[in-house]
Amino acid sequence: MGIFHGGRWTVLCCVFALTIAATPRKILMNRISVDYQPFEGRWNDDFDWGVIKEVLHKAPGNAVISPLSVKALLALLYEGSASKSETERELLRALSGDNDESVSKLQNDLLQYKQQQRNLLITDRVYHDVSVTIMQKYHSIIDARYGATVEAIDFQDNASAAAKINEWIAQNTRGNIQNIVKPDTLQDALLLLINTIYFKGSWAMSFPPNATVDRPFYAGRKTTASRFVTPRITPFMKQRERIFYYKHSNTLNAQFLRLPYDINQLSMIVVLPDEQLSLSQLLTRLTPQAVHQALADMTEEEVEIELPRFTITYSNSMRECLQQLGISRVFSDQAELPLISRGRSTPLKVSTILQKSCILVDEQGTEASAATEGTLVFTILKHPIKFIANRPFLFLIYDEGKGNWLFAGKVEDPQV
């Protein structure tokens, strides 16, 4: 990373994302569901699902990524690309697909997220070496359209520079992501583009901590039609006799369950493949259209839920994934990024795009003590639907109002 290649200076791009989900609310909820209105706008998530499937297919074990963070960084590169260049075309294709309004929608969405400044924090910053002059027009554009900031720093003193950058990242992830940028990361680098996402959500209907029990989680593949291998005992959170939005997709052979948060029209969608289907097979089958249909077809059902606690930290380079999805020019010596900085004999290209994401999902948190005050209610349905996530599953954190995928991941073993 950050290496001088035959007259080309590289740009480093980093995405750091953190979500802490499911600290329960203090108030006691009744058994009815939280209102749900599926996204009714024009979807533009083909690229998001390309990233999700490419990364999760290849990642060994548990993984979590932020498609929105990747798009935010690509948008910063897009603003610095030459007009009508191949670099611009590739980036625009990823950001907009066939929807000309998608880039402006992304800009507006990111600005609105940044104005919330509470449970969902998104930040963008361009660090550049003191020897580089960032064009004022580029600075103004990314500030006005994305709320991104720019800061000059001496990359030659790489230990001090890394410490300062890590301090900023830790501050914007509430101290949960630290010491990510190593001094050698900045060796020969001129620019470092960083996006961070921090999300802490409270369940609209909390999981009572006193209901959590140990259950087997079958982390391995089936050896016969009816038997799993490698059971792992893990704490399972439980919900009983509550109404949730739910859909079984016959197209995908999977259950979709909506677990709403208490603010911002955000929810976690848990996708559990049927027992005869592996997680890898489900990922192969997934299409944006099939997911949209399942979300649109969700109905209120009484659901009996067992969901394991899990914590995932995952980091990877997005370069190979993006190249597989048609973004290659920006990584090559032919990259056209003249609008970021001019006046150098060594043009810019991107060495890699790094992402580090963390997620914690449990029933604990600063408000956990009040959630123990559960009550029993009478069941009105004879046979509640069982959603028992005792085998590998997918999860998605979804903005229902904007149609954005903030996070996506898979749990193959909650004990790892």
C-alpha cells in the first residue's frame, strides 16, 4: 500500500465501520409490531449486492462490511476524476447504475446522516501530505456535497501521522476502532481517504436478558439430510409471543425476519436459509430483486425467535472485489484523478481500498437493567412461526426510508 510505482503516486482509501446493535429500551413494549413501510423509491443497489455477495462468498468464517461506506469513498474519488474519462465512467456506473439521480441521492443521504449526530455517525476525511496541494474546487465540492473535511499532515513523520489519524478514527467510532493505520501504511503515500461509520441501535422490542439461554449452534455443514456437524453451545437471545414482520421466500428458500430499531426507520433483516440449504448456496441465489420482493411481501406474524449473540470484527482489502465488479482503472497507472491535485509530475492512482468493520449484537447495554422487567402475554395464534437461527445466517442493517444497506454480514460461528 502507498508505494511509488514507476512515476505514479498512490492514494490510500480506508473505510472503518462500527455498529453496536441492540441495547434495549427502558420502556416496556407491548406485543404488537412496530410499523413497517417498505422502501417505495427507485432501488439502486445492484452494486451494493455485488459487493455483499463478492465479499461474503470469499470471506472465511464470520464477516461484516458496509456497502454504504464503500460507495461513500468511491463518490469522493468520482468527484476527483477527469470528466468523460474511463475512470469517471467506471465509478459512475458503480454509483448510479442506470439511475441518473443516484449520485445526488447518495450525496443527500450522506449529508442527512451526518446531521443526526447521535446514534448514526458518518464521517469522511481526506488526509494529504504537506507536499501536496489539494485543489480548492475539489475541497469545496466534497465539503458541500458530502460534508467531507481535508487536513494536511506530514506523512514523512509516519509514526506521528499514523497516531494522529488513528486518534481521529477512534474519536469518530467512540473509541471502538483504534490503531488501524500503521506507520508503514503511509510509506510513500500522498493521500489517505477515510470513511467511518458508527451505529449504536436500540431494539424497538428488546430481548429480555433473563430469557437468554445456552443452545447448540450448528456451525458446520450437514453430513446427512437430517444431521449437522460441529455443534457449538452459545447464548441465544429469545423473544416469545410478539408480532414481527416476517416472510418465507420460496424463491430463495429462506426466512426473512425484521428486527426494528427504535429510531430512524432502521432495522436489522435476518436471513436464515432453510435447513436443506447452505449459506453459500443462499448467497449464490441472492439477487437484489428477490430481496426486494421478500421485503415487500413481509406480513405481521407471531414469531418465536432464538438468535445468538455475536460479535464480529472483520477487515479486508476491497481492491480485488471492486476489480471483479468492473472498477479497475482507478487502481492502474492509467487512473485519471486530476481534479484532486495538480501540479505534480507524478499523477495519482489508488493502491487499495481498505475496510474494517465491527458489529456487536446482544441484549445488553447501558439500558439493559430495565429490560429484565418482562411480562407474560397470552398467545392468540395456535402455532407461532419459529425462527431459530441455530445455523449460519445473513444479517443486513437497512434504512427503510432511504433504501440504503448500511451493513451486511454473515454469522457462521457466533463463538469465534
